[in-house]
Amino acid sequence: MIKRKILPAMISLYSLSLAGGAVAQEGVLEEVIVTGVLKATSKLESTASVTALTAEEVLEAAPRSTAEVFRALPGIHAESSSGDANANIKVRGMPISSGGSRYVSIQEDGFPMLLVGDASFATADSWLRMDTTVGSVQSIRGGTAATTAWNAPGGVINFISKTGEQEGGSIGVTSGLDYDSVRLDANYGGTLAGDWTYHVGGFYRDGEGVREEGIEEGYQIKATVARDFDRGSVKVHFKHLDDEVPTYLPIPAIAKGSGSFREAGVDFSDGTLFLDTVDCAPRQGNKIDCVGGDSFQAEMTSIAFDGTFDFNETFSANIKYRTAAIEGNFASPFPAAVYDDGEAGPSVEIVYFNTKSNDEDNDFSDINLSADFDSIQARIGVAFASQNLATTWNFNQYYRRLDGNLTTFDQGDSVDGVLYSNPAFGNCCSREYDFEIDGTAPYIAVTGQIGNNLSWDASYRDNRYDVDGTFAESPVVTPLDVNRDGVIGQNEQEVPTIGDSRNADYDIDYDAWSVGVNYAIGENMAVFGNISEGGSLSSPDRVTGSIQEDGDMFNDSGFSEVEQAEIGFKYEGDNASFYVTYFTAETTEAREFEVTTQNFIENTYDASGIEVEGSYDMGNGFGIRANATFTDSEIKKTGDGVNEGNKPRRQADYLFNITPYYIAENWDAGVSIFGTDEVYVQDNNDLKFDGYITTSVFFNYMFNDNISLALNVNNLFDEEGFTEGEEGSAAPGDYVRIRPINGRTTSLTLKYDF
């Protein structure tokens, strides 16, 4: 008889090697929440909405990207169709105005990936990968997120590494059965000398990914050493990432009416506009830089320290510090226009986004003192941040027929299908940014207990930023031998190059605060509520249009402000749990530039809604987990007065995720069902995307205590769905540019536990 055991680790992001998903449910109820809270707490005792997922539970959604992991978190809306980088992430109706995750801090072991989450072509998730070194994913929405993290008024998502308390490890190989991908995951942890523990692991992968013509090649290595001692604890984390992944942008399509579309030369399920070419462009000082392949190249090396020291039973100190060297390159084709080219037929004009993240290096530190006076605990501290943001943009233009083969052709002065400029965007985007953001945030937090049932917390944080640097946004057009063939061809006569720089030097200072209470009704139930106010610093490359010559900002427009409130009910029983939260949020945004529309956006939004999360262990191996978010949101005010009263673009009235499962003695299986309501493509509330439901399945079979085989299928029924579009209006038969979700993909994983 095979002894059933819980797999201690996730095989890979691309496998669904679930073992003991239902059994892991019990661990979630007991898990200590450390993300975005004033002190370590449980889910039942927290004054805010928190969620903790084990690695095994993450697998149940059969995620094909890091952003798809976020779909299992209530309140989080992740547009996960972009691949393993450059996802758009929003929370509780707070908008995706210009891309990225402006109101959510994406973290690893409590340290932000980046200080700002909405930098153009360099979003925070682009340097984050899920692998077997991750022990859990925690999230907080609202409440103390505003006062415990940088630029996180909406919430925090934190990937927490294993530290080796449980000795053992695994090695697994995952292969795509209907797509080109092979991935090796390995990890191991245990005890070192004395009280020290360690965990080390990572992945290596090779292939093209879930869509055709992509590049998916790279690796990650992570290591953690930790120790608990009589008067404190220490952890040291190391990470090195060198990974190249496809970045999927919108593709051409034809509107059919009523929120549906048909293909226009590119398959919705697995097609791309990828050029598979070498794109050359001038960089700093007209130095020519060539990028091969359509992908996001991410490199990151970091080391972090987290230490807590108890002076006595009352006073303690905590010191956190991480330094990271980060760079990357975003290269992917964007359809600037789709049109009928006479007898040649449907064609697409492509602006090729080729942007270099020269320097995203950052340092984060936090020093605080805590005091525990039995019924009251207090903390006072200061957080420091330093973030470089140095990027270079260069966009060339290409032309392709939508003939099924995506044949490249010449138009105007192009040669071999390429024009070394981007007239479709008015040659706007040969740009260079070189900023440094320094942040200082003193804060104070107090928590307490009144009687045996009522707990409360209050916190305040003063966010101070100094931004200085240079930016060049007015290109100089000049003849230039871009392809370095010794001849300045007809497509090289008017090449946009980096123009003169302007200086930026401004300060942003705003307050954040939060007050919350939790009242326990017996041992299994509680009600809670909180109100909070915070903000988010805008990435400097998005607000340069508001910088005056003297460096001052128009209307203090360097940050967005968020006011929130929530009230909820929690129940945790032996076999079931249930959480429901009502929330409201008002968001006042800075004036920011969106490259794909060439417009500035400056809106105010209102949102309210309900989050529901629960689980039920039915016994005899059967169980179910689910979450849903219902949101009613409105554009209250715009910079130009247009679209006021409308629903924000791509804001669904509801999202849900339902996972029923069954566990037998030596196998388990389940289904993950994700659904979303219809959405308006743009703020003018005309063109819609239909709602859709995707179904993913997993099956895991254990041959013995060590060897298992896992099959998982993402989007089993090959459902069509769309997450992003450029046109706000379209009549039936019109061309549009939209980003589809991935079609059905199937993978198989062979794993050995030891």
C-alpha cells in the first residue's frame, strides 16, 4: 500500500503536480500572516482582508505565468495574457490607467521588486518568478497595506521563500505536450550546523512558450539561510535571475458585434505578431544596439537580510535590508494600425517596442523598534528606498500581410519590411530617462487588545520622495547607418535619435494612515473593519509632461491618492471557512502618459463591492475552495470632462475562481474554474469584451512515496477571451487590436521527492 503524503513543494509554474491540496487547506487556516500587517497574526484575528495560499494550492489553477497565480487571490484582477512579464494588475476597482501595478506592491520575502509598479516597459512583476523555492503566497487588500509598504494603498502580494525547516527536496521535469517548453525544477532544504536552516533551489527552462515563435529560455537560483535563537531570528536571501520570456501584445482582429471577434490572420489561441528578427536601434550617443527575438530579457541579482533582536521581554528591534542589481530589455511588436491594402488585402503596420532597462537597481531598508506592554504593542521606525529608473526607448516600424503567413512587405521608404523610425506614432518615441528616486518614510504603529474579544490597530506613515534626473523626449531626426552595412539606405534617411535632455528635480510628500478593529464572536467567528488613506508615487517616466522648465510639478501631480474603507465577517470551522468583505475605494490619479494611445490620463474613480472567499471539506476526499469579487465602479472626474459617469475600462462587475477537488489514496484530481463578466474596452463605454469562463484540470498520480506523475490542462475547452484592446468603438467588420487569453495547453510533469 502506498502511503499518501503531502508534496512539500511545487514542481514548477508550468506543472500542476498537486498532492494533498485539500489537506493543505487546514494549514492555510493556521498559517501566520506576516504580509502588510503590523504584527504577525492569523487570518481570523486580522483587522484587514488577508489571504494565504500554499504552493500546492497555487498549482490548482494550472498557472502558465506568474500573473495567473494572482487570479487565486480575491480582489485582485490580473490581466494575465501578457506572459511572464509586463502584466497589468489592479485591486478592488482601482484602475489600470496606464499599465503595471500602480496600487499593489509586488514583493518577494517582504521586499518590493521595484519602488514604483507602473514604469513603462518595466513593471514590477517582470523580475518575479514562481518556482519550488516559494513556500506560500500572501496578500493583503486595503487597511495597513497603505502604511506598511511603499506605494501599496490597494494591497500587497508577497512571495515567501522556504527556509528549510522541513528537510528534503524534489527534482522535476515538466514538458509541454502541445506547446514547446521543457523546464527543470529542483530544490532542497534542511539543517546546517547548530540552529541554522537552509533552502536552495531554482529552475532552468528552454522552448518557445505557450504561443508560437516565442523565446522562453533562462534560469533562476535562490537560496535562503535562517536561524531562530533565544533572543531573535535572522534570515538571509540570495537570488539570481537570468530569464528571457515572450511578451504578448495585442494582435489584429475583426469585430463581429455584441462583444465578439474573429481572427484576422493571427490565431487567437496561440498566434503572435512576433517578427523573429534582429531589431537594431540607436541608443545612448547613437550607439547601435541590436536585439534578437521577441521577448523580455530579465536579469536580477539580489541579497537581503532580515533580523529581529529581542533586548528583553518588552523591547525588540528589527532590521531589514535588500540590495538588487536589475536590468532588462522589452522587445515586442505592437499593431499601430490594421487596414486593407487594396488588392494585397488585410495588412498591419507594426511599431516595434524596443526598450532597454539600463538600470533598475534599488535598495530597500527598514529599521524599527517595538515594545510589547501586554495589552498594547507599539512600533516606531523608518523605511528607506533608493530606486534607479534608467531606460532607453527606440521604436522602428514594420509591415506585414495578414495572409496566414504574416508575410513582410515594404511600404513607403521601408527596406526589407523595416523603416528605422515610427511615423505611425509621429516618431514620438526615441526617448531616454535617467532618474533616481530616494524615499524616506518614518512611521508609527500601535496595536492593542480590549478584553478577550476586541483587537485594534492604528498606524501612520509619512512618505517623502525626492526625484531627480534627466529625460529626453524630443528626438532628433538624422541620417544614420542603423543596420551597419556601410550604406545609409532609403529607410535610414530620417532616423529618430535621442535629443537634448531636460532636468527633473521635484519632491513629493504625502501621508498614509490606517485604523482597524476586529471583534471575535466566540472561537470561530469575527467581524472586522478598517479605514485607510494612502497614495502611490507615479513612475517619473509617466509624468514628465507635467514637469515645468524649473522642475516643479503642475498641481503636485506626482502621485495618486486612495481612500478606502471595508467591513467584513470571518468564519473558520473544522471543515469549512467563509469570509465576506464589503469595500469602498476612491482613487484620485495623477496626470500620466500612456504610450499606446499617446494620451495623458487624469481621472478620479469611485468603486465599491464585495469579496467572498471560502472552503468546504466534505469528507471522503471531496472538497471545494472558491472566491469571488463583485465590483461597482465609476469614473467620477476626468481631466477633459469626457467619459465622466462611465465605467472604467476593463473593469468587470464580477470575477470568480472555483476549485473542487478529490483526494484518493495515491492520486488526486480537481478542476479550477475562472470566470469574468463582460467589460468595456475603453472609458467611452462603447465596444465590449464578452465575459468568459476557463476551466483547467489537474491530475496527480503517486507511484510510491517518492515518484509522481502530474498532468495538467490550462483552458481545457479552448475558450476565447480578451483582456486588453486599443479601440473604444468598432462597427461589425471593423479591424481592432486586442489581446487574447491563451488557448488550451497541456503539460506533463515527472517528479522525484527525496
